[in-house]
Amino acid sequence: MNVDSENGGLGSLSPTQEHFLKKYILERRLINELELLNKPDCCEVFGPPFKCSQAKESDHSIPLLNFFFHEFVEKFPFITNNSASVQLSFWQNTVQPFVQSFNSKHISDSEERSEVTTKRRQMGSKLLSSLLVFFNSTIVTNKDLEYLNSEHLQGTSSGPLDRLSKGPSAKVRSPDIDAHGDLDDYKAMKFTNNVFINIVAVRAPKLPPPGPVTSEKSAWNFLPSISFSSGEATPRHHYEFVIQVVEEIKNDKHVSPSYRSHFIARSYRDFQLLQSRLRKKYPGLMATEIPKLPSKFKNDDGLVLEQEITRAVKRSETKSRIIDTSSQELSSHNSSNSQSSSSKKKPFAREKLRLALRGYLRLILSHPEIVHSEIFRDFLYNKELSYDSLSKEELEDYNNRVNHEKSILKTQYEYQKRTASAIYELAKSFEEFKAELIKNPNTLSHLFREVGTCESLANLSPLLRSFIEWSKLQAASTIYQVFLSVDNSSEWLSKCKKFHLFFPYSIMYGILKYTNPMKIVSRVMDLLLAELPTFSSPFWFLKKATSHDTPKQNSKNLLSLIFIMLLDEDLNDFKKELKEIKEDKLSHIYDIFIERIDSYVGETDESSVEEIKNRSKVQKQDLLLTILEDERIQPRLSKTDFKTLSSIKQSREYYDQLKDKKTLKEAELYFNLKQYWLIQLRKKDKELMKQLWQEPELIKLLRDFLTIFYQPLMKIFAKCKIHLVFKDFQSFMDDLMNELTLLNDGDVFILTPMEIFERSKAIFDKHEEALWQFIHNVYANDEDGIFIKFVAWIEKFLLCLRLKFSNTSMVSIDFEKICPKDIDISKVKKQLNNHIYYTLKKRAVVTSYLSRKKDDPEVMKSEQDKINKQWDAINTPLTDGIKMSEMGLNEADMLDFDDLNFDFSKNEDGIDKDFQNELAIINEKLSDLDTSELDRFDAPVQSYLISLLSGISVADI
């Protein structure tokens, strides 16, 4: 009986209870359905257009995914633009064989790789989160609308007019840049693993100050010395980088931490030796987590002040962008300092390399294994090279470089002010558009059609004109941040300049002008993907492989050979690293554990692997330790081996304490085994990827993908005189690279933030009309209407989300009709209330975390952090006017789905670590809850969804 006299039936559930029951069931259903996608034959459960065996033809085990696939994926405009036979061949002969091939290979997951998130897991979490948002907002219950309109979803009291009345600068705070930058301002420093590093100055080489360090701040515990110095009386290098090292000493929770600081000068050669020795000590970690040491840069020798200011002003005159203030500053400077500074250098020698090396060191700091190693500590704490305070020359150099970094921040602030003004104008125009979009999702199509009717930017509506202005500012600010304002910006610029320099623009222009680009690319792909002939050698000694050594139906083409060659390079590196760890890092008594790791990685029985993972979860034990002791893995352990295993477990405990305690020596055993395991897993994944490139399925997927998605675009571009567009793009890249090079080579040191902003934005102003002409021509020559179909495809999502308002019965679930027989209603309510309690508790933790993260002084220590945070606030007015509930989305539920996408792959301190621990505890309690009665709804809901979703056709909405 499904109704309890004391508790009533499911009709007695409150709107909140009914909503959370629906959300729980949909989430369980989606998780189960997505798990089926990992099976080799998963395509069959979708039915046509895939090939189906007789057993799968009536399979309706994935109603949610089935609906999403047939309504949105299968009907993607670029796919439906082809004939029915081409579409059918694409799904059956290309996608299905590739999925079968890929899913049959057991690529390692995030559990095995000891990572919180792998790329595949991140993608899976985002897919699950997106689908949950879509279906939870599309499908409703009888009381869902009441829940949706309840008080917890009401917007703020300030309406759009209130927000607009605050003006364009309401969201932008003038940064307190001049208040920061002191060498002893420890509270403003961001510590990683209790260490802060900054390269504060660059000096000419000299011998370190004589005598021992006497300051209290320099009383550290030195490990055995590993010298980085050459011992030469006269250094061969030209510059040394002065590093400030600050250690945070945490005392009792109620006592503020203390600090000790010192300086040490290191040459670029010292950095090279550091990298070399760390690679030998930690081959796996350095190969997979730490990038290469930054290379030296050209044009990094400092500036002659008089010559550089004159040169910058002359360039400004040539470009007709003279700034009056620059001329005045130059005149004033000439009159007062003409003699004293004619030969004096601007103290920015090796500034690019200084910033790049600082970024490199700070990246290393995120790995406690390296931070507490003897090699790294000697690099930072060498007693003979350390000293307490900067010399007069070093302090002057430090102050100049700090002022330069402040100028970079001020330039970013200038971008923010201009962007805020553009957002203010755009928001005023956007209010009417947002109101219309809520009423009519087809508004997007109407807006897109304006692209086809306006041939010039001057004729655009205020909304599009404001949007383009905002886009230019966003693009200019992004380019500035990437290429001029971050520690590794010079490296990025150098790579882009090389690519731009060697790219064959003239050849490409000729090809695009005088040939059919669609056919050219088709011929190139034919060349890359054509099967290479196999030549058999008549000499027996040249035959290195027999027929059974070669995988069946190997794909031999130029493209696959290129990728296989790259994979082989990685595999060779992995083999060297594995050999080094096995022979140099681990003694022979651990050989049996090495063999067990090899056995696990090479295990082909997926069920055994899953059993080992499940045991690790149930016992809440580290997966590597489970692998080392599980009886299912060969070879078996002896009594002596179990004693050795105890020492490994103890080493693991020290490894867990590594972040807070300097227990590297005790943790090295576990760390080396872990490195070996991770490299083996990556080696296995590379080998599986190599197999994919050797098989024909991937090559066919690439070929058909280009046919379906690339050729329609090239057909349109060919009618738009793509060669002229390409010439415009080359001109834009020339201007952009030239301007960035001038700024990076010296102008950024002497120009004001306003001048830098104007020069950067002027490039986009110059080329905006050419870009608009191209966009307009693309629309005008889109005879098949691919782009307008794409916009209509996006509008389908909005139509689905608002369907509950226009036709509630079409997307409504009645729980009383699908209630399982003999269900215990009181038990359902109890389990549901427990689930609601912890879900709301998690929601409160996430809300609190986001609020604390926003205002936490530990997070917002630097002005750069605050400026980065302001970008979110600046763009808020664009979405402030739309309530989630008006678009059919549930605002409160978004928090529940957002925690699926939190990236915990980085080891954070403070507020992040506390949040992770809180969330982990709540998630563990949620997973341990008894949901036996709630889970009984899955089968009837599955059948109900099949009927419900089959009655919805997005095309008819």
C-alpha cells in the first residue's frame, strides 16, 4: 500500500519536498545513464541512426540522454545540412566504430592518477552539471512552479534602473596600488607552503657579503649543502637575480604567525643547475607538473632613458598619437636632467627574465616535495650567499621595478574604467533586449538578422554598437594581460612573434586568391590521411616484426605517423624516468612492489580493477596502498614483504604531513613509489593513444568531421573573397605584433597607463570595419542559412526551459501516479528530509565560501587579485536584469550543480582548504545516507520519462 494513514500519500509532500525528490531522482537517473556511455556498445542504446542489434532495439534504459541526443545533438545544423545518407553514414560508419574502439581501451581515471580531476573527469562533471540544469529546469512536478516562485528565489530589491543610476564607475574601485610593495609588509604577501618568494632586484655580480648572518630573521635550519656556486673569483655571468625569501612560522591558532626574511642572489646559471638537479631528483614530477625553465630574452638589457623617451615620442608622432603629457614630461626632463642622466641606464635590465623566473619559482612552490628538498632549500637558503638587507643600489633598483609593476596595475585599471563605461552604455541598451528575450526567445534570431542588413558599423543599432565597443575593450585588455602584465608574458609574446614571423602569409594569400580553398584543404587532408604503401624487405635481417606483432588493420598515413612519432618521444622519456626511479631511487627490497604496480597497470580484466578501486573506497584507503597489498595482484607478498609494506604505509603518513611539516626524507619512499605508479599510468595512456592513431576509426572520424563541419564554412568563405580577409588579418597581426614588441622592448617602462591603453585600443579601432565587412559578407553568402539555423538551435534550449510556463502538462511528472507499490511513505519522507537537510547545508557552505572568497583578505592580498576580481563585477550588469526563474532556471539549485565543477586539483591553503574539508564531510554524509525507498522511484520514473519525453518535439514548440 502506498499511502500511510498517519503521514498521508505523496500528495502531502510540500513543494520543497516534491522539488527535491524530483531533483534527486533526475540526478541518479543521469548518473546511471552517463555510466552506460563508458561501454563499447553504448551507441546502440540510442537506437537509430546507429546500428542496433536485436537485443538493443527495444532498449529504453537512457530516456534523458536519448531525448537530448535526438533533439539537439543529432539535429545540430552542421550535421543536418548534409543529405540523409551522409548523416546516416556519419553516425553508423564513423562515430559508432570510433566510440567502440575508444571505450574498449581502459584509459586511467582520476582515482588511479591520484588527481582530484583529470581532463576527462572535468569534462564529465561539466556534462553532468549542464544536463542536470537543463532537465531539472525543463521537467516539473505539480508543485514545482510554487517552489520556483517562492521567496527564496526572489531577486534583490534594487531593480535595473537602480543599478544603472549608480553610473559606469560604480563597479570599479580605484586600486590602492601605492600602499603596497614594502619588503617587510608580510601580511600583504601570499604564502605557498609557508614560503613567499619575490625576485626584487637585478644586480651586477659580486662576491657575497663576508661573515655569518646575524639577524634573528635568518635563523633557519639548514640541511646539508648542495653548492650551486662555481667557486670562481670572477663570475662569468653579467647579472644576478636578488631573491627575497620569507618564511611564515605558524604558531598557535590564536597567535599571529611570525616571519623571517633574507635575500640571496642567484645567476641564470644557478637556475639552470637547479632545474637539472630537480629533474634528476624528481624525474616524474618535473616531467609532468613543472614547465621548462624560461629562456633568456632578446632586448632585455635595460634602457638609456634619454634615447628611449625620444624614440617613443618620435614613434608616437609618426603614428599621430602624440600625448601632450608625454611631451611635457620629456621637456621638463630635458631641462632638469640633461647632463646627469645622459649616460645613466634605466634600471630595468633583465626585467623580462626577472618576471619569468619569478613565475617559475612560484610554480615550484606549489609542490611541497620540492619546497622541502635539500636541493631547493640550498638554492634559497645557502648560508654563505644569504644576507639580511639590500644595498643602496639594490634598493634603488627594487623601487624602480616596483614602480613599473604599479604602472602595469594602473594600466589594467585604466582598461577597467573604460570597459565599465562601455558596459554602462551596453547595459542601458541591453535592458530592453533582456525584457524581450524573456518574453520571446526568438529575439536572438531577430538580432542576428541585423548583421545581414547593415553593411557598415555606422548603421548598427545602439545595442550592437555598444556590444562591439565592449568586445574591443575586452579583447584589448585580454591581450595586454596575456602579453604584457603577467610573469610569463614575454615568453608568450616571443612564441607568437616566431609563429607570426614564419607563417607563410604571402603563399597562403596566393593560394586563397587563385585556387579553391575547399579543394586545397581537401587535397592536403587527402595527403595527410592517405594510406601509405607497405614495402616488404627482401632481406630477412631487416624484418623486425612478424605478422602477429602488428595490430590488425593498422592505419598507416602521414598524420598518424606524425602523432605516433610524438607519442614515441614521450614514451621513451617515460621509460628513462621509470628506469631511473627503479634503479636509483628504490632499493631491491621494493622490487616486488614495483612488480605489483606493473601488474595492476597491465591488468586487462576491468572487473578486477574495479574491485580493487571499490575496496580502496570502502576501506577509505589510498589506492596505491591497496594495490600494494591486495591479494588479487601478483606476485603474492611474503611475511617479510608485509613488514616492508608497513614502512611504506608509515612513509605515506609522513607524505600527508608534508605540507605542514618538513618530513621529506621520511616521505621519500612513498613519494618515489607514487612517482613510478603515475608515470606507468601515463605511459599506459600514451600507448593506448598510440593504438588509437594506428587504427582506422580515428582517421575516418577526422576526415568526416572536416567534411561535415569544415567544407560548409569554406564554401561560404570562398564567396566572401577570403583572400582579402586574410590580407586584412595579416595587416592586423602585423600592427599588433609591432605594437606589442615596441611596448615589450621598452615603451611599457616610460609610457603612462593612458598612453598604453590608447595605443592598444587604436589597433582594434583601425581594423574593426574590415572585420565587420567579413561578418556581414558571411551572413549574406550563407545560402543554406547555417548560421541562422545555429541561432535557432540555441533558441530551442530557451524554448524547452520555458515550456513549463506555456504547456505545463507536457513536461510535468505526477508522483502519485508513478508511486511504487508497497512503498513506505513515512520512510520516504524521512530519507527525503535527511537528503534535503544535507543538500541545504552544502548549499549554505558553498554560499558562505563564495562570500568569504570574495572578501577574504588572504585571497585578495595583492592588488592584482583585486583587479582580477573587479572584472566579474564590471560585467555583472549584463546579467543582473534577468532572473533565473524568468528564464525557467532554478536559481538556488544552480549552487548544488556548481559544486560539481569546483576544481580542487591545486593544493590551496586557508579558506580553500577549509571549504574542501567541509564539502568533503557533507558529501560523505550524503553518500552514506539511506536512500533505499527513494531509489525505488527510479524504475517507474524511467518508464514515465520514456512516455513523457516522447511526446515532446522541440521542432513543434
